[in-house]
Amino acid sequence: MPYRRYRPHRQFGIHDTHTFKMRLKKHVSERMPAFELPKAVQASDVRIYESSEPELFSRQIVRDERKQAEQNLKAIFSNYQPNTPKNVVQSLLNKEFAKTHSQPAYVFQAEEPLCDGVDQASILSNAVVRETLPEWVMKNIDEFDIPEEYIRDSILHGEKYDPTLEKLPIRHDPIIFWIRHPRVFGTPVVKRGNIILDNLFRQVYFAGRRNGKLQGLIVKRDPWISAYTESPNLFGNRPFVLRFRPHVLVESENADIPQLRPWLNQVGEASKEPLPDIYPISPLVDLQTDKFYHDYDGANALLTGIHKDMFKDLNPELLKDLSKEQLERLGALMSPNRNKSRFLAAMWCCERNQKYPWTTEQHAANAILHTYGLALAEANRRFFDLQLAEKALASNPIIMRGAQLFEGKLDLVTIQLNTMHHNSERKNFVWLQRALPLYKPRPYYEEMQELGQVTLEIIERPLIDRPLEVQKHVAFLARHLRRFPEAYSSLDTNRITLLYFAVGALDILGELDSIVPEQHKKQLIDWIYSLQITQESGNFSFS
Amino acid sequence: MRSCPSTALLSNRLARRLYLNSAATCSNSNITVESSIEAKTDKPTPKPKRPNATPETAYKPPYYANKSHIPTKGHHWTHEEFHNEGIRDGSGARLHDYFEMRKLVERAPTIQDKIDLVNPYERPWSRFEKTWHRTTHPPLSSPRKAWCLGELPLSYTCLDFYKYITKTRIVEKKLDGFYKSLNFPTEHLESIMGEGPHFLNNIFYGLVGADEKVQDIFTSLFDRALDTAAHNQKRLSEFRVSYNVPSEAFWIRSGFNFLYDEEDIVTGKVEKNYRYLSKFTGDDRRKLGELAFCLRDKHWVQVRTSAPSPILFPLDDTEATQPLFDDSVDVEKDVLFQPMVYNLPVDADPLWQCPGYFVESGETKKHVQFAIKSILPLRKRFEDYYCKYSAPEYPLPLQILLKPEFRGDFVDLVKAQAIASLFGTLCAEAHTNGFTQYNDVDRPFVSQLMLTDGYCCYFAIAQLNTLAFNIQCEGFDNPRTNVVYFEGPIPMVMEGENEGGKSRGDNWSESRANLPFLPLLLRQEDLKPNPLPLLRMLQMILWKGQ
């Protein structure tokens, strides 16, 4: 026999010996000694329940226990002196601002795609979405002088030069799913993207610094963002919480820079534009619910590090010792506009889910809600109160920008936050540019060897509006009038449908007559009629 | 009746014993007992130093002496009686092997091949090899492992050992001399540190148990430092800036033959027992006393450039050949112990030369100009070790941190870490530029490092002069040493003056206890940010030479 198993099917070992079996039998037959309460527990005077008691976990017993625990806590806290500043600070420092609430909130945390895409995001953010930029913005776009070599180098740094060796997920091929691919190590996709975004921001900012057009920007990396709003009109009595972690958060030291000015001043008329209707889908269908979240105060504390409770227990006697400067500083801390810096923009990266990939539309919606969350967070941290924030937004709307990198494509979003309520007369506005190609990445399990073409326009003029490339579309459609590509072989039975779309699209573009001459038209018509089954089509029977 | 051995054979054996056990030579047949005793008591005259071997003078040893450890005692009368020097101390075979290896390295077509060739990593035996191994096969010796220098030292007295294994000396001095040409107005830098996002507040309250927060603060400071110079320095755009980047290296250090010393329990005589003592972990399979070491480090921030950093002094300068230790240090008694004594763990993972990139990736910016590294966990561990029971408050007040006795011990640890990090970076950088321990560097490599624990900063600048210390035998003398210039600690904050014009001094901790609810305000009065760390950081980033 040429092949023989090396390892015996049943291996002889210690467990097969007579001694072992006897010992095991004895061990199993021994009875465990009865449980005795330790002396320390007996001395503590705790009520002990029998485990065989049928109502051990009944509500009454649990309620009694809880009541007892509360009384104990009260006894402890009766000695607590709230006005002692040291205790106050220690309690504040140890305080968990994200706490469990009785009322669950609708939570967006970028884990689930929005099934209806941009329309759904538009309803959730109460924003009118526009895919073209305002004219004055187009005219005033700054152009930076960044050599192409720098941009290519920035991309290669993330895709090729980074030495991280982390365990990457096992590849799943949806077509040949039975193949088991080997495990590979390398840089995770998100880290690659983060490195590229870091580099791109630095290149743009340094170019802006050299031009004198950008100044005083501060970068925070991987901050936790949690934004809170309430809107009974859409969310009922539940609050709406958006929480996520962008990689780069850009803040401006100065609040008076042109980049922070609102894009749209006449909000009233524009707000009359209706939001899209996605009935019968509920806009809330993809949101998660959670009882553990930051409420308004919590979000404020998370984003600023200062909580209004800090001043609640402030002992006025201690203020006597403070100098004038210190009092001024304290006043600045307590004032609503205490944060000099302003959130300006954020950048983050997404990874493709292997089994359930998101569509381009869903990524665009994700970008909109991220940017909306950032704008809300800015409102949260600037004002101590939701009502105060709503009033302030009427006169000073917040402008926020977001850039999302996904598979070498950028989703650019600008949002103007005019209101936090969904039943307000005002609406928010979103300018969206989706999936602008920057470069072509390799799959995550491969290392990039050569970087192909890089679209520099996106970096140099990030807000540029791309016109429809009519000629390329026409060439593409005209090709389909002659022959279909090999990849369409599975659509062989639907050739007539494909032809319908090609001819229809050429007609819409107004190029039908120039591309298709009369003779060709006749050939197409003949071909369509040739597909018709008539009585003269030959011997055609199912028997 | 048993026949007795022939007289000729007896005289031969006697002569061999005399030759081995007395200082007198066999040729002097009229030697007396007194003269032999005198000869023993006299100090041994130092041997004349053998000239350094070259590839031309390192001859191939004969087939029966091609091992580094030839037993010099004659076990049998057929053994050769008078070996030449190269065979007697094993240096002939070792030198020949070394120069053969050099030839191979020089012939290797790519840098990646060179690194693979000198890599001491040995993969574990595969399942197939273990399964089908039979007693008639050669034994499966355990794969070579390396002694790992982790991100931070795990021993409190490892400075001298780190110096030895990296052949690096350390000089403590102010680094102002290196950066004379780079002067910036400190007021602006001071304002940056003061205006940071609750900078002082974070320094004193946000750091407890949060390495990430310190990292945020210092990466933010680094960005601000770049920002201050970005308007007129276009080359900042050409720098490669990496965050959280690994820095890994491996090397071999010789001089660990003492690990094969064995003391005779009867005579008390210490002899090498290469034959029966098992191979020490990390050593070559030939038991050469050459241990493999590796560094697995991580930098918060790393700045790389395409052009090499300017050198501090050329290789033929006398600075490059300064001794590693003072005369007061007895290296064999005080420094050389096995690495386990210094808590170095054994590492069986693959070894890399990675100064922030792998050479096969085609990275164009190969030279590490500057890096920032955290020593916060080290400080916390040292605090626990130093004053766990004496210090009531945590974190420690600045006064305790700056106490001389605390500082002395702690700074020694920081120096050890500076040596390890800088040597690792430079060793890997030299390898990725085509130099190895077999073909030594022909030009120095320079890099700079900032170490910080959140309270204080330490700065170091290092020059790599040699890598060839993986062989130690007669005929190979390499006097060059590497050097690190070290400065610190520089506190991140300095005590300001109050209204009376006097420093708060001892009342500092008291006032802190009175008003802790407004740490920001309090710090603004009592302490003010020290611009020097930021200034030094900026100088190191922009340094173009003296």
C-alpha cells in the first residue's frame, strides 16, 4: 500500500492504563463536601439565600437588595462634602460623561450603510443636498502650487513604504468562495488611507502657508466625536446621537477666517425646497438604538474637557483669593463662546466590507452624516444649552467640511448648519461631490508596486465641479451599437434591452443622428424585427 | 606478564606535559626547579600585538583545523605538537570565515540580499522535518534566537551593558553647540505651548495612565513646531513624516566567550569547556561567544529625509576611537554578564532591519533625521520602584522628579534607552544603505532623538562609526566606537514668579492642593511653559549641520 497514515487512529496513552482508570473512578465517585459559609462572610452579617429557594431571582428579592444598597450608599455620601474643591475635581475627573439613560437614543455610528443613500441622509440631517457648487465659490477657489511628485510620494508612503506588519483579514472571493486564501500580513487599509490623508493635508497646508492663504490650523488625530440633538418631529421622544472617530480633525485658531463664512446667506427662500421622500422606507431604519450615550452635557464635556457642573459647586469664598487675571480667565471659561478655536474640517478613511460592500451612494450618505455630526458637535461644544445653540445658529450658521477616502476616491462634503431641529422653518444645506477619483489602489492583500495616474485637480482645487464628459459617454454608447463586450456574455438573452439603453442614452445626449447614419438605423431596425417570433420563423415547437 | 611502555614513548609524553604545564621551554634541558618557580612568579610579559588581518593574509586553515575551537591539549600522541598561532587560539579559522563572509556580502546583488545573508534568524523546524526526523539523522539543533531589547529597558542598571552590546559611548553635554546657526524667537514658541488645548492642564491631570494622551500632546506640539517654519522652509514638504512607526534592528555582539567558562571544583582552575557545555541561547552554533541581539522599538513621530544627515566628525578623527569605558570600569567583572541578568527576553520571531521602512519597499527617504519616543511607562515603573511607599501623591510633584538622587538613577535609564533607540535606528539605516557587520560603514551615520515622559524631555544626537564588532579575536582590532551626545532632563514647564517676585518653591504642592478645581488657572500663575523643548525639537528637525 503506497500510503499509510502516520498517526494511529487511536493513540495509546496514560488514560488507557488500568491504574488511571481506577483512580479516575475513585475520583468521580468521591462526594464533594457540603458548602460552608466562610467565617468572614458570617461576620459581615449579610443575608444568605438558599440556592434551592424557588423565588431567589424573583423581583421582590432583587428590589429589596437594591433598596438596601441605595441606603448604604446614602449613608456613605452623607459624609461627603460637596463644597470641598478637591473632592469636586476628583469626582469630575473620574466622572463618566457617557452614561446609561432610561430613554434609548437613535445612534449613528457608521457601522450600517444607509439603505436609501443620499436621500435618507438628507432627511436625517434635515438638509437640502446640492451636487453643484455655488458660483461665487467656484470663482474664489484658491489654487496651490504643489508638485505632482509630492502628491505621488504622499500616496506611495501609505500604499507602499509603510512597514506595518499586522495580521490582515483573510481574503474572501465572492465568486470562487470555496478557495481558502492564505493569511497575509501588512498595512491595514484604514491605516494606509490615514497616512495618505495626513500627508495630503500637510502638503496642502504647507503650500497654503507659503502662499499666505492658510494660517493657524491645528490638527487633532483620532478624536472621539459625539454629537447630540433632539427633534420630536422625526425622532419622537428619543434623542439622535452621532458618534464616530475621524482620523484628522482640523481646527482653526482664529474664528474670523474666510473659510468659516457661510456659503448661503438667504436661507429663507432656499429652505422652501422640499426634502426627498423615501416612503415607504423609514429614514430611521438603519439607525441603531442604545441607552449608553453622551447626552448634550456629556457631548459638551467630551469635546471641551470642561463641564458645567464644575462651576455648580464652586465655593465663592475661594474666589476671593484669585487675582484679577484669574477671574477674567474663569469668566472666559464660563462664557458660552469660550472656545476660540473652531472645527474647520475632518478627514477619514473607509474600508470595503468583503462580504457586504457598500455602494457609492451609501458611502456618499455616510460622508454627509459624518459632516453633519461634526457640525452638530461644533454647536454642542460651543454652547452649554440646546436652546441657546438653536438661537445662535439662526444668525451664525456653522460651516463644516468633510473628506472621505474610499478605495482611492474622495467624497467631499460641505454642510451649512442652520438649525438642529427638524421642525424648524430653516433647513440645512449640503454640497456634495461624490467619488472623485484620486488614484487607483491595489486590493488590500497586495502591495502596490507602481502608482498609476493621479488626478491632481482634486488636491489642488478640492472644490472643483467636474462637467459631464459627453464625448466619452458617446464613444462608450456607440461601441455598444456594434458589439457587446465579453463581460456581457451572461446578458445574451437581454441584448435588445442593452440596445434600448444605448440608443435611448444617445438620443438624450442629442448625438443619435450624428453617430448613427440612416443605413445603420435601418440595420438596427431590421435586427430588432429579426428577433420577433412569427409563424414564419420556422419549425418551432416544444414537442 | 604485562609489558611496560617503551622509553621513547614515555619521554614523548613527559615532554608534552612539561611543555604544557611549565613556562620553561623544552629545549632547555638543564633547567632547575628554582628557575622554573621564579619563572612562574614573574609577571607574564605582554604578547606583542598581532597586526590586523586582511583578506589577503587570512589564509584558509587546513582541513583538520577548520574549527574555531581546536583542543590545544594533546589527547593522543598522534596530535600535532606545535600548532601555529592561528590554530592555537582558533583565530585563523574565524578570520578566514569572516573574510569569506565579507566576500559573499559584497557579491550579493541587492541590499535586501545582503541583509538576508547576515540575518542570524533561523526558522523553526517544520512539522515535516520534525515528523520524519530519525535517530540516524543529525540532531535538530534549536534555532538561533536573539536577545530582545524591547521598547524600554527592564533592568535598572543596564546602562553599561547597553553601551557594551552596542559599542556606543555616551557623552552628557549641552547640545547648543550643534545648533548654533538655528535660533528662533522663543516668545512665539512659548505662546504655542501655552495656547495649546489646555496644555498645562493635560500635563498635570490628563496623563495618569494615558500614554495616548501624552502622544496626542506631543504630536500636536510637533505639528505646531513644523507650522512655525512652514512659511519659509519649502523642504519641510519634502520630509517624510510618519506617526507610530516601528524601528527594528538586529546585530551580533562578540565577547561572550566567558559563558563557556567552567571551574574545576578540585583545582579551582577556570577553563573553557566548548565541548560539553551546551550552546548558549543566541550564540552561533559554533559556540563563538557572539550573541544575537535585536531591538523592537516604536517611535511616536519620525522624520526622514532623502539626503543623509550631516556628520559630527569624520571617521579618522580621534573622537571616533575614544575608549568605550573609563579605566575605572572593569568590563569583565562589572558589565559582562549573561543577558538574562539584565532581564532581556529571548525573541524567536523573524528579525528585520527596519528604520521606519523596509528596504525592499523602494523607499526614497532613507535617512532618519529626527524621532520622538515615549518613556512614560518607564517613568511610571521607576516611580513605583523608587518611591512607591514614600510618595503620598501620584503623579509625583516636579520637585521630586528633579531631585538629584531620583534624577541620577532615572536619567541613567533614559541614557540606556537613548543608546538602544539611536543605535537601533542607525544600525538599520546603515544596513538599508548596503553596510553590514561584515562590510563596515565607510561613512558615519547620524540621527537625533527626543525622549519624553510628559514632564521632562531628553535630547540625544548619535553618530554611528562602526558596526564591525561581531568578531573578537587576535588579528582583528577595531578601535572605533559609536557615540551619543545626551542632554536632559529639560522640564516642559518652569516655575514662574508670583507677584512678590519670588518663586513659589516649596509651597507649590500646597497651593496645588488648595485649588485643584481650576488647574489651568493655577498653573498659569505658578508655572509657565518652558519653550526650550520646542526650540530644541525645531532645531533638530531643521538641522543642516554645524
